[in-house]
Amino acid sequence: MFVASALLIIGLLLLAYGADRLVFSASILCRSFGIPPLIIGMTVVSIGTSLPEMILSFSAAQHGQMDLAVGTALGSNITNILLILGAAALMHPLSVHSNLIRRELPLMLLVTLLSGFMLFDNQLSRLDGIGLIAIAAIYLMVVIRIARKAERDNNDTLTREQLAELPREESGNTVAFLWLAVALIILPMSTRMVIDNATAFADYFGVSELVMGLTLIAVGTSLPELATVIAGALKGEDDIAIGNLIGANIYNIAIVLGLPALIHPGSVDYHAFARDYWVMLGVSVLFALLCLLRRRRVGRTAGLFLLCGFFVWVTLLWMQPAFMDG
């Protein structure tokens, strides 16, 4: 079991690192091809933080492990808000200044509600998958349109912070292609390591693949979000920290949940909707309220509350299955 645990952790770290290198190389290559920096920031970089979840969900669905894929999607959103936002706010209170963020938050809630309609029958059909991927595409177009206007007006802190954080072109295309090759080698290998050892881990401890996806896999695949949000908080770039979580949560629902529905439509563990969806919806509403209410601030008290909520939720999932199943 020690070997499986070690390989699971190594696989998650490699998955996060490979995704980071893929985003880095793609950003430099896109710039060299003349793609506007704002478009790179809103597409390649924004989607890139959810890349580990997408890759793992795709691979799990290919092997018929729908519960693992769905658990990863729902668990990553819960982890992003309770663990990552909570930890960041505890280090440095986060304030919302960007109008773009205030427009994105209702979109996040809308997408979360729509996913509930698709999960309520404990089935994910290919039609559900098409609908979710379409939602991702529409969201991307809407956000790019809003961001372009904000860039022209030069009045939005989020777009300025995103442009400042983009990788520079000094590295050159040769280095970018080398990192791209490294990422394409690491990602499939690390994904297989994670799925195989997560399955062994779940069997050993007698927990379902859904719970594995909701907890250990969700935390591991959220490492890029953790790095981005903590770095943004420590630099005082509050909007990019919060904006990253909003975008990641939308892509987790629309793409990470949509891919398995397209690849391997079928039934899902009923706990995914009856228990876990409502936790995700509840913390999403709380996240939106913290950012939209008059103070527009996630302070240390809220951060501590969110962190405690995360540990209580994980403990209930792992230590009291009978209670959670009830």
C-alpha cells in the first residue's frame, strides 16, 4: 500500500507539472504566431489550470470509470472554494475589484445549476455531454468579448493582472517545443499512474471511486489552481486569484463533466447528485455571496470557516460512510 500511495502522489505531481509545462509552451507559441495576449490569457492559461482534471477525466471515462471522472469534476470545485480559497484568504484577505469577475460569478452559478439538471437522474448521456461542451464554448466567447471591451477601456484590474502574468517570449520557440514534447510524454504516463493507484487505494480502504475522485484526486488535480491562487494572493493580485477559481470551476463542470458524458455515457453513483452536487452548489453560492456582497471581500475569518468546512466534509466522506450514505 505504501508503494501505491507513493506512486499516486508522484503521479499527481507529474500531472500538475506536465500541465504547467504544456500551458507555458502553448502560451509562448501562441504569442509567436501573433495571437493577442488577452486571448491567450483567457483561453490557454485559463483552461490550463483545469487541464489535469480534463486529462484524468478523459482517461477515466475511456476505461469506463465514470464515478472517478464525475467525482473529480465535483470534488475539484468543492476543493477550489473550501481548501484553496480558504487557504489563500487565511494568508491574505482577498478583495474583488474587477467588474469582469462580478459578471462571471452569476455565470458560474448558472452553469452549476444547469449541471444539476443533467445529474438529477443519475445518468450522463451523450446529449448532456454535447450540452456541457457547448456551455464551455459559449462561456469562453462571452468572457473574451467582455474582456476585450475591458482592455479597450483599460479599466479592469483582472485583464491587466492576467496580461502581466503571461510567459514572456524571451524563451524562444525551440525551448517552447522542447517543453511541449516533455509535457506530451509526462501527461499520459502520469495519468495512468494516478488512475491505477487511485483504484488500488480505493480498494484497499474500501471507499468508492466517487469518494476517491471527490477527495484525493480532486486535491491533486487542483495543484495548478492552488499555485496560481496562492501566488496571486501573496502578490496582492486578488482579482487574478479569484478569477482563476471562477474560470476553473466553470471549466470543471462544462468540460471535465462533459468529456466523460461524450466518451462513455452511462449511469453515475446516485451520491453524486443526492449528496455531492448539493455540497458543490452550496459552496458556490457562498463563494458568490462573499464576492458580491457590499464588502466584496473574503477575509481571514471566512477563510478559516472555508478551511474547516473542507476538513469536516472530507472527514465525513472517509470516516463515516454510513452517515453520508444515509
